[in-house]
Amino acid sequence: SSAQVRSGEEFDGVRAYRHGDPLKLVVWKKAAQSFAAGGHQLVSRDRPLAHQHRLWLDVRSTGLTDHEARLSRLTAWVLMAEQQGRSWGLRLPGGQEIAPGNGPQHTTRCLEALAACP
């Protein structure tokens, strides 16, 4: 998919529609073509690059002091970020850091790192 520019906003491209995507980002012309051909595929424009922020799930931002509670909060955040299709990085106790990413492999890597925290 090629990068697109609309209304002064730069888009990273298009991707498969995800539940929760704003309807204003659906590429309706492609959806109509897909439906006319017997398909059921929706695609969305990626969010404008200017509105994408690097998300860090940081142990220092949990607001908790108990070690297990902090790990539980980070685990919940990882699962929420994955469910929302977000890209995120993880900062663990002891200064360990996992670079931002997304997808099932990234989620597994983060959950395994959380499980291995002493």
C-alpha cells in the first residue's frame, strides 16, 4: 500500500479494518468494490502519522508500590494494547526495556518478560 496524503494529513497507508477503527478512516470506495465482487473486506487508512505517539508501558507509571501489583498492571496494559492493535514498548523493573512493536510475537515476548521478572 502506498502512502496517501488527504486534507493535509500524511497517512502511513491502508490496512485491514480492525474493530473500533473510526468509520471516517474506512476506504469506502474499496469497500464498495469488494462488496460488489462478492467479498466482505473493509480496509482503513492508517492513522495520520502526526497523531501516532510512541506508547511506552512503563513500570514507573503504574502508580503502585507492590511488585506483584505493578507486574499485574503491566500485564493488563500489554493485553489492552494488543487488543487495540497499538504499537508499544515495555519498560520493566530493573531497567530492562523491550523496544516498541506490535502483533502476537511482540505480545508473547512482553508477557514472557513479565513472567520472568524476579
